[in-house]
Amino acid sequence: MSDAAPVIEARGLSKAFGGVHALRDVRLAARAGEVLALLGENGAGKSTLIKIITGVYQPDAGEILLDGRPARFTDTRAALDQGVAAIYQEPSLFPDLDVAENIFVGRQPIRAGRVDWRTMYEEAGALLRRLGVRLDPRIKARELSVAQMQMVEIARAISVNARVLIMDEPTSSLTQGEVEELFVIVRQLRDSGAAIIFISHRLEELFALADRVTVLRDGAYVDTRPLAGVTTEDLIRLMVGRDLAELFPKQHVAAGELALEVEGLGLPGRFSDVSFELRRGEIVGMAGLVGAGRTEVAEALFGVMPAASGHIRIDGHEVTVSGPEQAMALGIGYVPEDRKQHGLVLAMSIAQNITLPTLRRFARMGWLSGAAERRSAAEDATRLEVKMSSLDQPASQLSGGNQQKVVLAKWLSTNPQVLILDEPTRGIDVGTKAAVHQLMSQLAAEGIAILMISSELPEILGMSDRILVMREGQISGRFSRAEATQERLMAAATGTG
């Protein structure tokens, strides 16, 4: 880690939106040749801070220093021109342009008044080889995986000699192997002298990668520390302002009657011969690698992609789930993996999102009772402690953790007897994770049967009464809570056990 003066520094940054303070007197300093972790709960101000640093927003107060001199970035292009680049959780490539065009968009090499395609492809190829990425620069961006898209964005940053690279949740949609490949490249960039600002909710990633950590809480600066000697408990205490004694507050609940029985469920090309049971008061975890078929099973149970074979029984009665409306009528709720694409209508208000599946409940003679709808939404939002300015706030303006709470509130408003949670805590901070886990435990105690799909083995082990492991579209392992270990689950997921 370098002890030199900061390449980029934020001093006294403040920013408010409609009277709500997103940042108050925040500071940050990133040095050449180091990875600085930026940590905080959802809503702590991390996104606002990096958007000010990259020119998306202008601060209400404070300043940005680049090499010790005041810098003002009027937009992202101005920041990029001075060597400040950002890679976000959701790649921002143009899908119909090829890899080389995306790397040099707006900066294509010109010869005799025309784009010099040969030079552009040669330079794009050289950048990708420098990163150790085997990728054809002529392939369209829409054909790339998320991991490949991120490599293209890194190549774009290198092409402008970015001295400051901000990475916002870059691993949230990557497999473990892809994460390790990304870390190799990040370390390579650090060793070449770049200042890396790395944002992740996965604390184990920060310990593996970062040199120092800056923590924000409620829009304010808390502390900056070297990661050497800092514990997970220390970071959690800094983030949430209290000791988090139990991240997985699993209550012991005696399993009740059978709520859901699945026998020989199959969908050609997706999964086959899937059988399991869910009892009231039980949390059954479903683990497996990406592509194992877990989400497809969940979508079949909810009628998004109905199964082609097998049997589904609710409370002992065989049913056919041909669509989501029928699943809801049978008492099944489904919180999808991608909350933005499939869980919320981002342009609609919090109240409208929460009551969307239950609008008929508030209709009288064909007219919607807005007062009744708002009362119900307010009760659900309060129960889940959604942080908001009002029920009329668009869902798009909420932090990731609060968006997830709105999705949960929406499905809890349907009074489900079987609740399917697909990656319920992906991309949310540790404090909100604990709140979601507490809610899950409470719902199980109330007699709801929960199927929880998760790629985080500590979450699977910490919250499940029983565990199913899927591999290549089939259940490859079944474990009780007592006998499950990370090693056993991984062996079943990879077929090595």
C-alpha cells in the first residue's frame, strides 16, 4: 500500500435531494497503488458520493481534489478526461455495438476523416490481452456474460489511462470463479499505480482485496482504517452503530403440517425429477451453483414457467399451477432474484408497488379506494421499516435494501402460506440482511412455509432447518441443519462428493 499523497480526495461533501440529506460533511482519500474499500449500509450515501466524484451530481458543499488541486467535474465525460472512471453493478455497454466500439465509444481513432477500424480493433485486442481476457473485439456486447461486460468496461477505463477506478458492487452477479478472475485484474491495476475504490457488501471480499476501508453511516463519515487487524465485528459495528451479535437470528420452530409437496417436477432443458416437501414453520434452503436450476424450479412453482411433468400438492390437495395469478390464489408468494426487473415497477410509488397484487381488495363497485390502499401500504411499510420520505416516493429512489423491503411487503400483503425467496439478501448491506433474516424467522414462527434460494452458504447454513442442493437441474443432496457444512454443500453442488 502506498503512503503517498492522495490521488483523489473528497473534503466536506454535502448533498441534499428535496430536503433529504444524502451526504453531510463526508470525506474520502484514495492513494495510488491501493484498494480503498468504501463501506456502509444501503442508504449510507455511497452511491451519492461516487456520483459526485464522477460528475453525475454536483455537491451542495465541499470540494474534490485531484493531485491536491481543486477539480470540478461537470459531467462523467469531464471526469473520464481527467482519469476518473467508474464501473457499476449493472454494466452500461451499448448492446448493439461490438466490444471495440464500446471500449472506444466517442473516442474512435480517425484517419483521413473516417474511423480507422483496423487500428481500433488492434488496440482493443491489445487492451484485452493486457487484462488476460480472451475475447473477440468484434463480438456484439449483447452476446457477452456479465463478467465479460465488466472486463470490457475495465478495458475502456484503461484505454483512457484512468488513474482512479471506482468499482460499485462489481461481483454481485458473478460466479466465484469469475470473482477470482476479477480480483486478479484489480490487483494488477493496483500494482500498476491506479487508485481503486471498491464497494461491496460482501465483507470477505474486502478482506481479500482492500488495503484500507472508509465507512459511511446515515450519510456521514464514520472512520477510515487499515484493514489489517480489523475484524468483521469491527466493520459491522462501524456500519450500523451497534453490535450485531447475531446476523442469522434463527428461531427454533417445530415443523407443522405439510404445506407444499413437490413430486417428480420437470421442465425439459431446465430441471427434472425434483421432489421435496415444505412444512409450516419451516425454512428450507436451496443451494447450488449458478445455472443449477434453482430459480427455474421457483418459477415453475409460481407459474412463471409452468412445469411440464410432476405433481404439486398444497395442503395435501393436488393442484396445477399454470400462472402467477393461480399461484397467488393458492397462497404462494414469490420474491424474485432480480428485484428491479421482476420485483418492482420502479416508476410507481411505494404504496402502489406494495398493493399491486391485492388491488381487488380495495375495489368497490369498480372503483379503487385510495384511502384504504394507502392505509394497508402504510401498515406493511411500517412493519418492514422501509426508510422513505413518503408512500408517494417512487421505488426507483430507494436504496437497494429498502427496495427489497418493498418487494417483501408486497408479497406479505397477499398473506401467503408458502413463501419462495430467491436470493432475498443479494446486494443489500449487513444490517438490512439481519433485518430480513429476523423477518424470515418471524414469518416461520407464524406458520408460513419458506423456501429460500441463496448462493451465500453462510446464509443457507445459518437460516435453514433443512437444505436441498441442486446440480445440473436435479437435487443432488439433502441435509438436516445439524449435518450440513460448507464442504458437504459444495461437494453436492459440484458433484465431487
